[in-house]
Amino acid sequence: MVGGGIIGLVTAWRAARRGLRTAVVDPDPGGGAARVAAGMLAAVTELHYGEETLLGLNLASAARYPAFVAELEESTGHDVGYRACGTLAVALDADDRAHLRELHALQTRCGLSSEWLSGRECRRLEPMLAPGVRGGLRVDGDHQVDPRRLAAALLVACERAGVVFHRVLAERLTVVRDRARGVLLTDGEELTADQVVLAAGSLSGRLAGVPDEVLPPVRPVKGQVLRLRIPAAYAPFLSRTVRAVVRGSHVYLVPRANGELVVGATSEELGWDTTVTAGGVYELLRDAHELVPGITELPLTETLAGLRPASPDNAPLLGPSALPGLHLATGHYRNGVLLTPLTGDVMAELLTTGALPDEARPFTPRRFSTTPPVRQEQPA
Ligand code: GLY
């Protein structure tokens, strides 16, 4: 496994549980985008036009969450902060309301469950909402998990399942006679493997040794996220995730059971930059304050930026690449946390049986391939 973020870890855990000898290469396993992510499981509220196939995958993974969490918590004794709290998407002005009405129509056409509420009904559910909220969509099926706890639990689950960790960078993929054969590590060690999974998030497109035609077309999309603390005297500040599109930018507030409030997120095409900027923090606080004015009373505890691994069609790349022996589990973009249970299951099935399950077939990396792989000879 090249990459020890939540996608690499869940794949390693599931594969090891099915009897495969598994190793993870990552200088900081359990880190990556999950350290930043808010952990919304937003299959319904983050639905977009033209992404109905992805919706099916997202819903399938959301449906697996309760059993996945129960198994992971039982295996590790770690609470992953799964909270079946639902989501309220609200509108602040006439344009927002029109946007939300369109989303509601799309959700209804897709057979999804969401309920239109007046501004007053929204405030009855969430009294901290601004008086100016003009309507909203109640989506009781979009929940949350704490990605940091999820990553920590997956790390423990992997260790208990016998996964070996190499806490260094992978320098290059080893290819012998047109087949992936392992990875060379930056400490000079060479690992050999019958199958290699590239699950390195936004870095997946940069591993040396992977033929150009096989490199996944993923790019980093920066997201800045804030963490605040809800003092006990203010609880319950919000009882569910609240989100909106304010002046074209998405903002969401995710209240955790432990009193943390996560506010996200910017979406910036700035390459590998992970600077937290005054402008990013200002825009998030400004938009969040318009939704929930009381937010300015809360202690601000953390600001962080991470990189979403985006693909050309916003959907993940799951399954065998055009280079035999190399599989991809990357490009999860805005849905990495949501797609964690399903990704682990389909990748473990592929690794143990050689067959990619039906639900993952529309997401095979080959949808982006135009030419067969270039032959690359390297010493074993
Ligand atoms: N899914 C939330 C985000 O990517 O910001």
C-alpha cells in the first residue's frame, strides 16, 4: 500500500483481515487529508448535476457506515465519533433559495429523502440560526464521523491485523517485465509485492516509476478548515450539521458530540500550497457568522489547510490500472471520508479475488486511459 491515509489504511485493514500479507508505506500514517476534513457524510446534500453515478457509490458507502463503525470500534476499542445527526442546508437570500430549490428538485428526481422547510421551521430546529435564514432543506440521512478518530482507529486496526508499517516515503514503483513488482523506499529498502495499491491521495499522480499513461490524473484542491470549541454553557449550540452556499462559496458547520465545531471549507486550485491565509479564515468566519451569528463568541482553536485529491470527473479511481499488478484507490476528492467503508471492501475484494465488485466498475481508472502502458524495464 503506497499511502497511509484513511483510504490506504482501510484497504490495508480489510486486505489483512482477508488473509493477505500487507504493508503500508507512509512517513506519517493516519495523517493526510483526514487530519483536516470535517467528516460530513454528505451523499445527499453534496449532490451535483451529472454525478448521479457517483451518488450511487456515495449512498452505498453511507449505508455501510453503521456496520463498519461497529466493527472498527469493536476491533480497536476506539470511538470514531460517528454521529447520526442529519444535516440542514439553508438559504440566506433569494438566490440561495433558488439554488436550494434546484437542489431539492434534483434530490427528488433521484429518489432521495429531503424536506423543504421555511425559515421559521429551520430556526425551530436550530435556534442559533440567523433571523435572515429564508428556508432550508432538512436531510436526516447525511451524518458525520470524526476523521481524526477514524484514522487513529484504522491505524490500530491495521496493527492488530498484522499490517507492517514502513514510516518513510516511497521513492519509486518497481516495474519488471511490464508488471508492478513493489516499491523502492527513500531509506533504500526495496519491498517486493505481487500487488501494489497506490492510495497516496493528491500525491498519487507523482510516484516515480509509474508509466505516464498509468499515472492517475489527480490534482490537489486546497481546503482551509477552522476548529472552534463550544463551551459547555453554550451547548447545544447546533444539534446537526448546518451548511449553505453563501455568495457562491460552500460553508458548513459540523458540531461534534465532544464540543468541537468544525467550520469548512475553502476550495482553491493553488497546487501544493497549504498555507492558511487571513483571507481564507476571514471568508469562512464571515460566511459562518451570517448563518450562525453566535459563532463569533466561540474560542477559535485551530486553523488548517489540506489537499483534496480531485479527479477530472470528481469521482474516485478504484481498481486495476493498465499496468498489471498496480491498483489505484485515489481521487476521492470531496468524498474520501464518506467512501472509506466501501473503498476498503471493494479494494480487498479485488486484491483477494482479482475481481472488482460491480458497484466499483464505473470508477475503474481505465476510464481515463487512452493508450496501453509503455514498457519499462527495471532491475528486480
Ligand atoms: N466534502 C467537504 C469538502 O470537501 O469540503
